[in-house]
Amino acid sequence: MNLQVNPQDLLPANLAMGTVMLRVGDMDKVSTYYRRALGLETVAEADGGLYLGRGAVPLVHLAPAVGLQVPSRGEAGLFHTAILFDTQADLAATVALAAQFDPSAYVGSADHLVSEAFYFTDPEGNGIELYWDRPREDWAWDDAPQGRTVRMASLSLPPRQYFRTHLSEEAMARTAVAGAGVGHVHLQVGDTATAAAFYVNTLGFERTADFHGQALFVSAGGYHHHMAMNVWNSRGAGPRRDTLGLGEVLITVPGADDIGALADRLKSAGVSGHHTGAELRFEDPWRNRIRVAAA
């Protein structure tokens, strides 16, 4: 069955992933981690929460949620927030900073063919990916019944060897100002077929990879993935409880027309949402909150 949408129903090719909101129990502990381990700085403060990022670009919004519990490993929600770096040197510097601050938070690393990635977990169990993209012309694509798929893998990427090749004192010195942004957001869901029906058929992402029903990767404009969903820990999971962890995923699009077109697709699919004209808020089948706003 072809789950690709018609071209006129696709999300705009130049969309971008925006700030990821995390609901936090211990603001001091978590904000300290993002500042000292990832080199983020306070961009703004609002309603007791913090927007942390690089320069003037917010990457994560830490929102206080005292009294809520950490979600269990098998629940739907956030798998990781992926921060994309402009250069391998800037990636190596932040990975080194994070490893020095708390070695126990390091989860692993991988060469994904399209990117090089290192993985960490924050103090409340939120996954973090730090990565650098290879040039798009170096990505390989294959034809498949459901459309073109990008070749990705999880090959060895030894950190010490990476540091020897890419780490420099200059990059370490500019950690707080080096360019970085949210490249993609990876979710835990109950099943990938439902995820495809929602994120591809209804929202208008294009499928870029599907690993045997275990993980789905989707994007706009030919990126390897802006979002992903997997069932590695959460197969069969139902709607999320009110817990700590993911609060909201922001996606930015060029203008109000793009938001209006998406609002129409949601309405046709029977998905309720709040549409202000400038932005659209709704939930996926697992109660993960999504906000789409004009850039």
C-alpha cells in the first residue's frame, strides 16, 4: 500500500524544526546539564521556564512541571532531540564537553552514512543526539514501492578517534557561539503504521526510510529525516500519561498559507486542532503535542 501523499498535500520543502519543549521536574539540575554539558546559554525566560540555545537561537524550552513523574521506558513520547552542528569540529567540541561534564550520560555513537552522531541522556531521561550531516550530494537513495528511500546505517564511530581527527582548542573555545539548531526530533510510538498514516498521509511529510515496521523516518524537501518514530522500547504503547518529558515539538513553515493547508488536511482527517492563523496546535495519536508556526 502506498502511503505517500499527493504533491499538493506535502509540507513545504523549506520547513524547519524549531524549539523542543521539555517538561522538567528539577529545573536547576536539568538546566545546569544543558548549559554546562552542551554549552547552551539562556536566550529568554518566561513563565518560570528557560529557553536555552546558541546565540539568539533557542533549541530547548525547559518548562517547570514539579510533581509529575518521569515516564516509564516503554511509554510513547520523546526518544531524542537531535541537535545539528555546522562543522565536525563544533560537534567534536560539544561531545567532548558533554563527556567531560558527565561521562555516565554518554549512550553511544554511530556513523549513519548521512550523518555522524553521538548520543546522551539528560538527568531526567530525555534522549539527546548531537550530530553533523554529510553533504547532501554524498547521500545515497534507492527506489522503493513507497517512494525513494535514503540509505542509512549504524556503523562504528569511535569517539577517541573522532576527537583525534576533529577536536581542536579553537573549537572548544567557541562552544557557546558555534552554529547549531534542532535538526530532527525522534519519538517513541506504539506502532509505525499508525505513525505513517498520521505523519505522512495527514501531515504531509514524505517517507524516507522504514526499517521493517520498527522505525519510520520522514522529512520534507529531501532531507534524510526531520522526524522519526520507533517502537524499539514502546511497541503497543497507548496515549501518553501526564508526565515529565516531551512537552511540545515546534515546526516552522514559511507562511500562513502553509498552516491553512495543513489545518484543512487535519480537519479532513478528523484531527482536532487549535488554529489561530499564525500557528496550529494539535496532538498525534499518542498525545505528543505538535505546534506548527509561521517562520
